[in-house]
Amino acid sequence: MLAINQPAVTIKNVEVAIADRAWSEGFAPPRPPDRLSGRTVAVIGSGPTGLAAAQQLTRAGHTVAVYEKDDRIGGLMRYGIPEFKMEKHHLERRVEQMRAEGTKFRTSTAVGRDVGAAELRSRYDAVVLAVGATAWRDLPLPGRELAGVQQAMEYLPLANRVCQGDLAVSPMSAAGKHVVIVGGGDTGADCLGTAVREGAASVTQLDIYAQPGAERDEDADPWPTYPKIYRLSAAHEEARDLESAPAADADARLFAASTLHFSGDADGHVRALHLVEVNAERRPQPGSGRTLPADLVLLALGFSGPDREDGLIDQLGLALDPRGTIARDADFATNVPGVYAAGDAARGQSLIVWAIAEGRAVAAAVDRRLTGSTQLPAPIGPYDRPMTV
Ligand SMILES: Cc1cc2nc3c(=O)[nH]c(=O)nc-3n(C[C@H](O)[C@H](O)[C@H](O)COP(=O)(O)OP(=O)(O)OC[C@H]3O[C@@H](n4cnc5c(N)ncnc54)[C@H](O)[C@@H]3O)c2cc1C
């Protein structure tokens, strides 16, 4: 049962079916507070962290405004995660419920740029920073400047905008192109699924690590730790069906592959990616160099911390921890009085389930500070980690 001696059952589908039924039967009505506390909270960022925090604080009776620099609510759930993985109507119904409960939303408002961070701090009794960690890592190799070498998070939001009806066709569409994705993680897999749907001629995903085994290694990853095993996501299965994956294995992935440089045509557009196979110490294997055709290269190399372009972090004088994320104490409080930090912005890029738990926990901390006590649940502390070795 449940990944002890067999693969896990479809827990997600079971939970989704229960939740969808609850909404359709009217078991998730808006729950506005009975009375208002007279205290105000600004939540900056409308990803899962900000939404979870704002909903709890609104229900506790505080007057809450969510500031979001994008034109729509949702953070990475809106413009990062593709529609095929998370349909946006789930998001819409939650935002509708929150509006009915009294949460205010201010979209297209970048705190630090459109409204001063210090001003916001003086206007509200507490400020929750839920700004995510979207400063992307780059790959400064020869040819990086060529047109068509793009960041995953430049590419995915455009595809999401097509699904939202903002654009008829993505200006970075993979249609008819040879696509190479650099980075073996989930963001790369989302690029792969999107490129396949856009009609790419071929898609290859490069992973610098060696291909993991098919079975859980009980010594390295004993249950219930997250096992490092070879998995075939739905996106990889779809890519396998493309006729002309030029060099990849059956599921479009190339493991132990390290990019050396990109080369382009006379117009300055990328046309090829040059790579070499590496061993476990990342040393090149002699004679293993190869060239992949590449009209679109997507860099999916992870994120280093919160984006600093809006000036929010500097305006508030926030202390960062050594990883570049916002430092906070055991009560989610930053070094700036009345300012709290939660979610990816403080934890580093993580998962929605952690973001929601962080949002609920920071709401409890803020409620306690504003009222002296709290009934809100705090599912996690700022230093809790998933069970991994
Ligand atoms: C491509 C991709 C796919 C992913 N897929 C999954 C998945 O399948 N499952 C999963 O569990 N997790 C997934 N994740 C991770 C998950 O999306 C994040 O962990 C989660 O969204 C973090 O939530 P957050 O609210 O902390 O930050 P975010 O979702 O990043 O939200 C932060 C928000 O703050 C806003 N903001 C930033 N600065 C300002 C400012 N100065 N003023 C106003 N607003 C501001 C941003 O515009 C953004 O809307 C994925 C991540 C990526 C990049």
C-alpha cells in the first residue's frame, strides 16, 4: 500500500474529487468574520502564501489588502504553472470566495515601485511579505546572448497568457522549432509539456545528473523520504510521442549532459546547443561531445531568492539570510518591526503545499501580535523541512 511495497495510489485525484464535490455542493461558502478588529494588514504578493495568509487574517476580523504587481491574482499558480497541470478555475473560485469575505485586492501594483514600501508600512498595522523567490539563475556561456535563448519564466507566462485569452499565439511559441531545455527539474518538465502542446518539432530536456535508478534505494532514501528514482511525468510521456527527438532517450531527456556553448545563424538567432557528457564529479567524458539542433533554448536552472528589482527589500532595509532569502525569526518576523515574511521569499523555492502552510502560520503569528492571542492554526514553523535525507 501507499508506496511501501507498491507505487502510491492516486491520492491526489481522490482529494481533488472530494474538494471539487465540496465546492459544487456548496460546502465551501464565504466565511466573512462576525466582527471587525479595527486592525489593518497589507499582504504583498498574491501567490499561495499571500492568499492563505490574507484569507486567515480576513476571517479573523482584520481588514486585509493584497498588493500584487501582476495584472492577475495567483503568483506562480497563475503565470508559472501551466494550465495543463493546474487549471486556473480553481484559483478563480478561491479568489471569488475571498472577495466575498472582504479581502481587498490591488493588482498591477508593485510595492517599492508603484507604492513606497515605507509608506505602506506606516499605513498598516502589519505587513506580510509573500513576494516569492523568482530571481532566476542564468547560464553565462558563449552564445547566451543569441535570440531564442530564453529563461523558462520568460516563456511559461506567455503560454499561460494564451490560455487566459490575452494572446492568440505566444511570441515565443515552440511551434515547428527544435527545443532544448536546460535543467532537469519540474520547471523544465513544465516547459517540455508546454512546448509539446505548442507543436514543437522536437524537444530535448538536459539534466546534469546521471539517470537515477528505477527503484527506491532503501539505504540512500528509506521510506518515507522522497526517493530519487527515475520518473516519467505525463509531459515526458507526451514528448516520447514526438517523431523526431533528435538525440534524447525515449522520453526526451538526456542525463549527465553539461552545456558547453550555443551557436547561432548570421541573424544572431540560436541554432544549436553543444554539450558534453559528464561523470558524477561533473568531469567531461572524453569523446562525448555532441551538438543538438536548437531554435529555442529554455533555461530552467532554479531560482536564487526574491526578485530585488522593485526595490522593496532595499527600501525596507530587510536582512537576508546567507541563501539570499528574507531572514525571519521563529515568529516569522523580519528585522523590521511589524513586517513579516513567509513562503518562497523566506523559505526559498518550494511547493504550494508549503506555501499554504506558511501563509496560515504567518497569519497566526500576525493575529497574535495584533490581538495578544490567536485561534488561527499554525501548521508549521519557519524552520520545518520536508522529510528528506
Ligand atoms: C514553473 C513552475 C512550476 C511549479 N510547479 C509546481 C507544482 O506543480 N506543484 C507545486 O507544489 N509547486 C510548484 N511550483 C512551486 C510553487 O509554484 C511555489 O513554491 C509557490 O507558488 C510559492 O508561493 P509564494 O506565494 O510564496 O510565491 P509566488 O507564487 O512566487 O507569488 C509571489 C507573488 O508576489 C508578487 N510580488 C513580488 N514582488 C512584489 C512586489 N514588490 N509588489 C507586489 N507584488 C509582488 C509576484 O508577482 C507573485 O505574484 C512551481 C514553480 C515554478 C516556477
